[in-house]
Amino acid sequence: MSLLGGNDLKEQQKINELELKINREKQKLDKKLTRQKIILGAFLVDALDNDAVGGLKEYTANHLLSFLTRQGDKDLMLDLVENLRTVAVEKYHSSNN
């Protein structure tokens, strides 16, 4: 048995345990934030579907693609934006007739 390093091993083990605990807490926080984003997204989709907020469809159609930074995300949302624009134009024409 070595006289040197006995406590160092225990300290390293304690550090490793604390790092695992930190990582678990980070994962919990990430899951919570992801869930909040999903719920908020569902809320906004409902508001868009029901035209619950005046101008929200137009605002979303005009700003969503410029908000996104990844081309894959822009490609994914393009159909939605085009649909929102179509609905906004139809609403405009029906209100002017």
C-alpha cells in the first residue's frame, strides 16, 4: 500500500461522482426546456389555426423564415409559411368584397 495518493484517489472519485450528478441535472434541465418549447409551439399553432390573434398569421408568414438560421429548418417550414400567406391573402380579399 502506497503512502502517497490514497486521498487523491478518493478525491478523484468524489469529483467524478459530482460531475455525474451535474450531468444528470443538466439533462433534466434540457428536457424541461424542450418540453416548454413544445408546449409553447403547440399553443402558437393553436392560435394560428384558430386565428386567435389578429395579425399573427401575417407576422409569422413575414418573419419566420428570416428568424430561422439553418436551411433545413427553412425548408421544413416553407410549406407552412406559404399556407399562412395564402390564408392571409384570402382573408384580405374576402374582407374587401
